[in-house]
Amino acid sequence: MKDENDNDLVQRTTEFALRVVRMFVSLPKTDEARVLGKQVLRSGTSVGANYLGIHRMYIGKIGTGILWLLTGGLFGFGWLYDFCTLNSQVDERNRNSKY
């Protein structure tokens, strides 16, 4: 049962991310649409990425990103940790960013 649910989640998040990407590509080529579209693109594709631990790699934590990927988010405990702390981790990364 769990394997079916995992496959269903992967399939649904992949389909959702593909729909978001198609929507982004179809937006008008204006500065406003580009800025808003990139925000929607990041948000819409983060569902699947977070499921795989890619969000940790995005903020520069490559080692734990791979660990999340291989262990399903530390068997769920990592997801709980990220749920409580991810906003502050992203804020810290943004403050230290060159951009």
C-alpha cells in the first residue's frame, strides 16, 4: 500500500510541476510576466523537489540534500525539521547570497 501511495505522490507532483512549467513557457514575454512567472515556477515545482530533498541542495546543503534524497527525508523526521526551520534557513541563504 505504501509503495502505491509513494508512486501516486511522485506521479501527481511530477504532472503538477510539468503543468506549471508549461504555463510559465506560455506567459507573455514581458518583464512583469517574467518576474511573476519565475515566482510561480519556483513555488509550483518546489512540491516535487521538496519530496526528493532538492530544496536542501538549493540552499547550499548538498550533503544533507543527498541524505534526504536517499532516506526519504530522514524517514520523515527531516521533513518535520524542515517544516519548522526551512523559512529561517532560506532567509539566511538569501542574506548570504551575492544576488
